[in-house]
Amino acid sequence: MSDDKPTLIGEESSEEVTSAARNLLAALVIGAIAVLAILLAVQLPNPGELASHPGMLPLLTGVSLLGMAGLLAAQAVRAGALSDLRGSGGLKRYADTERGRTLLLIGIIFVYVLLVDFFGFDFRYPTPLFTVRFSSFETWSIPMLALILRIFWRATLLRCLLVSAPVTIVLASIFRSGFNILLPGSG
């Protein structure tokens, strides 16, 4: 009796076998790039009518990439990607390798830069002695630094947050007040 489950093979039909979990991860990365392309295309100024909009081609490319990423993700989930991630330790097992940690770090930094850029704000609260400032820089730096510490330091998430929060706030205050440097995402 033959196995009806499709076999996932690598590019160019080589003997290298890819896993459903890798396909799901690839779909997520492609989807993030597609969403970024769509967001950037929509922000381009339109000097004329919709048909001549300079963002039309990047928008259509992003939409098609997003569709393909969705199809790849659906195929990977049907092939058992979610059970593969749960059963094998998933990202935790992947983060145990040096290559895996490096790729996770690159992904975290990429997401961090996007978050600080697209969701920027600057909250100011004046007190009699000084003005308390809290911006999107601190909002996104604290959890992202805690996540990086969790991957590399292997301490509990609470300990990582207890380290990342004061370090981020003190460094942001020094750069803002001591050096008068405008931080990213501060408006």
C-alpha cells in the first residue's frame, strides 16, 4: 500500500527534502516582505490618475507575493507543519543552533526596525524637575531586547525584561538628555 502523503522535495527536484515547517517559515518571511512592499507602494505619492500611480506595480507584486505565501502556508499546514513544530520543539530546537540563533536575530532586528519606523510616537509628561519622555523606541526596544536576551542568555523571560527595561530607559535618557540626539521613532 502506498503512502498518499505528498513528499516535499527541494528546488530543482534534487534529493534534498524540505520539511513542512521550513515551508511554513518561508511563507511567513515571504508574507512579511509582501506586506512591506504593499505598505511602501501605498505610501508613494500619486501625481496623476490611478492607472499611472508609481506604486501600482509594487502593489500588484506585493499582493501576488502575499497570495503565493498564503498558498504555501496553507500547503505546509496541510502537510503537518504545525504538528512538526510542536512535536520537535519547533523554534526552541532551531534556536539551539548557532545558525538558527543568527537567523532569528536577523529576523528580530528586521521586525524591530519596521515596528519603530511604522508605529512611532513620543509621549512627554512634564514634571517640576524634568520632562518624562517615553517613545516608540523604548516601547519596542524593551521587548525585542528581552527576546534577544532570552535566545542568547537563556534566562527566564522575567529576568530578561528586568535587564532590558532599565538598560533601554537609561540609555535612551542619556542619548536624549545628555547628547541631545533624537532617537528613532520619536517623531
